Amino acid sequence: MSFRNLLLSSLSPECLADLLLDAVAVGLPVKTYLYHSNELPKYVYFLTSGIASVVTRMRDGTMVEVELIGVGGIVGGLHLLGPAQTDSECFMQLEGTGLRVEFSRFKRAFRDSVEVRDAVLAFVQVQAYTLSQICACNRLHSAEARLARWLLMASDRTERDTLNLTQEFLAIMLGASRTTVTQVAHELQGQQLIEYRRGRIQITNRAGLEGAACFCYHTIKELYYNLYRPVWSPIPGHLVFPGAPFMHVPVS
């Protein structure tokens, strides 16, 4: 059985059938909250399209994005690891769809099934590594490089080059003002890397945008595409991954 969600697709048919007995397919409009800060989620979500944004809200109300989740994994996975609660919250940044499973039921599956647990922990590990990379990126790299990196990450997770994004969301992502967002987006457009209109960005030169992004993008991309069940490729000395069958990663 195959799903747009890569974590679900990595599971055996038997495990998947049991896991999704009570799953509900849902539409997820922009700004739909998937979990709130300092609360245990009622559901976990497996996105099949769209992007969820994990943000940290400061005491003055300012929000900064710390992770984005697309079809690669699970929303609510961190809450399975222990009782700690944080100021992070998660909502839909790009409209999408998903499969919703009650948190309590999925937590039992996480504890009882080695296969489910390994898949979730693999995704959570990539989340943790990605977060550490983004923290360094936000501290050290220019707004232009960070915007290029984020647009590429969003494109990877939606498999689309056209992204419907407001200035508000982009400002949260960059941790910058809307004026800065507009300026940086116009700079990338001036280099003919994107087309920027209010509420819509289209990547027109992906190779050029990758050149404008910091190396953080390539580090995060490798983590993302190396998720779940690597298998040997027909190309000697390479691995190919189900999440990205077009991508061959050299093995040292």
C-alpha cells in the first residue's frame, strides 16, 4: 500500500493496515492549528499534501519558525518521546490534506510496534538535526540565503515550485520584518531566480536558487532524502531512497 506520506509508505502493509484502522482523512486549510503550545495534542497528523509550520512564540508575542513538516513524516512526533511541554505550536502554512489519528491510540502503537517506533524516531532525529542546522543558519547567514534555503525546503516537501505564501508567514520564517521580506524577495526576483507577487512565489531557476542558498540547504536536503529504508542502487557504490528515487547519494 502506497501513500503520499513517506513515513506511512515506509511501513509494512500489515503494520499500516492496523495503524490506520481509525484514521480519518481531513482537509487542512491555511492556519489550521494541529497542536497548541503547552498542550498534549489530541491527534497526530500524517500530511499527504501541504506544509505545517512549527513555531516558537516568545513572551512578547513574536513568532519564529523552527521547523516545517510536509509529506515526509508526522506532526506530533516529539510529544511521543516524553511528558515535557514547550512554547512551540504547529499550524498549516500551506493548505493541504492529511490522515488524522488519535494521539492516545498512536502512542500505544508507538510503544508496542518496533517498526512504528523506528520510523517515528528516524523522523524525529532528522527534525532535531534540522533544527540545530536552522538555529546556526539563522544566526550566521544572510536573509537572502535563508529565504532561498527555506523556499527550496518548502518546494522539496510539497514537490511544487509554486508556493502560496503571505508576507506574514515569510516574516515568521525569517524572523524579520515584512519590509525585509519584501526587499529580499525582490532581490531574488531581480536575479531571475523567483517570480514574486503578493501571496505567491514561483521558483523559476532552481539551480540558481540553490546557488543563492547557504550550504545549510544541502545539509538539510541530505537528511530529508535519507529518511527511511535505504536500499542499494543498481549504480555501484550508491544508495537510493524511496522518498527520492531520483536522487543517488554516493557512499564513502
